[in-house]
Amino acid sequence: MVQYSQRLSRVKGSVIREIFKMMADPQIISLGGGSPAAEGYPLEEVREISDRLLRDHGVEMLDYGLTSGYLPLREAYLEHLVLPKGVEAQVENTIIMTGSGQGIYLIFDVFIDPGDTVLIESPTFLNTINVLRKMDANIIGVEMDEDGIIIEDLEEKIKRHHPKLLYTIPTFQNPTGRSLSLARRQQIAELAARYDMVVLEDDPYGDVRFRGEALPPIKSFDTSGNVIMLNSFSKTIAPGLRVGAVTAKKEWVQKLELVKQGADTHTATLPQAICAEFLSQGLLPAHLQKVGKIYAERFAAMERGIQQYFPASCEYTHPDGGLFVWARIPGSDTMERNKRAVSEYKVAFVPGQPFFINENEGIDCLRLNYSSSNVEKITTACQRLGELFAESGN
């Protein structure tokens, strides 16, 4: 009998992808996914750009492209999303990825050997945990508070475990919605230089802000070249385009290009060109303003719903952007309640446990998404979940 690889045994199915399957039932209100608001997709703009690109540059759009990416996109990305944030870079410091998920995978592929130690926020993006498990990395969680990674715990674990890499989502973190403070961003860049540690700064949500002042990326404080900045157009334009971008020192970009050649040769040219035109035409600021207004209304509805319907003991985060609220209901078992939420109450959420390395953590936590459901559905979902968690003392 043919045997599967040992790597496969370390991979767990995605709770979120299972929730997407549940969403096929039109009766279920999903607070579990991570999709942007469908009402915010720039359909007309993308349609106009696509038509023109295929009409005027059809052969180029459908032909093979460079592994490093479509040059006009790399230039537009630098001009509009990198240099204005205080990051010093040139085109040679960028490479385009087929979504930020590929970026995460290939960056780990370049740097991580079996047994290497990687530090992650606790909790963190569950797909990243899965990738690291597949690579047989030694994964160590770093504690967080409302201002993100706790620097004292980070440095103590750097000294004790000598990690090769730190993975962080500094702005509107998935799953908590928290943002790393300005001072801590500077400190992480300093620690990366002091201990010669790679920092992977994953920033898919940073531009999706509906209140407060923007924070500069960790990369803007990088004096050693040890910080890699990863961005995505999934949350800012549309996830179906599957376009992400990496900014790093030239040598590291060359290594990423090498491993990407063996992954998919290059990211599809047409989606890259759509993103390039969207940036070059100056469409992104107005689009983000439109999306931010939608998310502000939906977050406010979720906050009202939590305050009105959830148990009084519930604690939750208060993000200034992004897509998620992280809630804790002491004494609850959210994994068990999630099954009943879907089958009986017709509401989907993501239990907290899969976002942790240790299966004993996050049992009483849940991640709630406010971007993809309207105000009425969010209110109804919160009411139903409040009833569910009120049963038998949570």
C-alpha cells in the first residue's frame, strides 16, 4: 500500500475552510470567515481595467511572465505602498507572490530547516502554524497584551531558544485584531539586529483602517536588513486576484525567486496588471475609504451586539481596523459550542483553540469576523450566540 509522506501527518485541516463549506447553507450567518465585504469589491473599476488590458496588451497578459513579477506592479507597489511608509527599497528589493500565503510558505522554505526554532505570536494565524508544523519547525509562542507582542517575553525567549525567525502580524492581528505599539515596532527591529534574527512582518490588514492614525511598519525601523515585509492585495482590493508582495534585502529576494521558480514559475500576469493599474490610477485611497466606512459600521454593530447579548463576563478586543474581534467568555468551551452554533443557531464562528500551538489554550476564546456580514445579520448572530453562551453558565 502506498504510504503518505510523514509531512502530511503534521498538517491539520483548516477550521476556516470548513466554515466556508458551511456557508453554502443560506440560513447560516457566518462570523467565521476572513473575506472582505462583498459590497466593497471594486467590480466596475476591475472590469474596466481588465477590458483595457486584454484589448491593448492581450498577448502579454496571457503569456508567461517573470518569476520576480510584473515590473509595473513592482514599481507601483514601491511608489504607493512601500516608500510612503518610510521603508527604503528599490525594485530589486521586491518580488510578487501568488497571494501572501505563498509568500509565507516560500519565506519559510528559504530559511527554515527541520528543528529550527520559530517564534510566533500566541495566538496567531492558524495557516502559519500548519506550514511550520509541516516543515517540522520548533514553534514557540510569545505572549501578547493589548499592545501586541510583549517585548520582555520575546527577548527572554530569544535568549533561551535562539530562534532563526520571528513571525508577526503587527497591525490588526489575525485573530485578535490587536496592533503592535510604535515603541514595540522599533524594539523588534532592534532585537532582530542584535540577535541576528529574521523577522517576517506579515501585513495584510494594515491599510484596512477605519479609525486612528496609521502606524509605520517594523520594516521602516530596519537597519540590519533582517526584516522581511509581506503585503497582500486580498484585503485591500480582492482576494480572488491572489496577489501578494515581498520587500526584503536583494540577496533574500533572489533566494525567494529561486524557490518560486519551482513552485509556480510566476504569478498570473493579468491579476498583477490589474493591481498595478489600480495603484497607478490612484484608485486605492478612495476604495479604502469606502471599505473603511463599511467596516466601521459593522464593527460598531458587533460591539453593540456583544455588549447587549453576550455574557457580562465576556472580554473582547477593540480594533481600529482589519476584519476581526477576539472574544473570551470565561468558562466556555467554544469548540464544543461551535458545533451547536452551526447546527442549532445557524451561526458560524471560529473557536480560539486552533490559533494556539498548545491545544489547552484558547478553549474559552473565539474569533468573530465583522467584514463579510451586514449590520442586520451581525446583530442577529450576536443575539443567537448570546443565547447559546448563556445556556448552562456558558
